[in-house]
Amino acid sequence: MTLQLHPKEWGQLQVSVTVAPGPTVGAAQTVTAHIVAQNSQVKAALENQSGDLRQALREAGLEFTYLEYGSYFSEWRRRLA
């Protein structure tokens, strides 16, 4: 999913989220997220709030197994490698 942030200078976010059943019956579902920000300041702000996001999801019965933040520049470099 791609989100356009406002103001427009903040750029876009590309978000990919996968939710899977927990490893055992009754265990919390697991969440894997990959978030790519067009703007490095937006990326930094998201990284700074990741603890709050993890806590809110934990309270909702979800457990993060993997959370990655990237930038368009790092994605571009990775594709060229």
C-alpha cells in the first residue's frame, strides 16, 4: 500500500504488513512490517515511535516479529547491488 502524506513535502510511505497465526494455539498473532519512507525525517519520526506502535499492537493481541524502516534511497541502492 502506498500512502501520500500531507503536507506533500513529507512524500509517500510504502507499507507492507503480514499477519500470521502465532506459533502455538492461543499464542498472539505475529506481525511483520516493512515501511519505506520517501522523506528521511518521516523515517526518523516513525523509528522514534516504533516502541509505542509495538505496545499498542501487543495490547491488541498482536506481536511484532519484524519491523523494518527504510528510505527510498536505501531501497534504490539495494536494487542496484
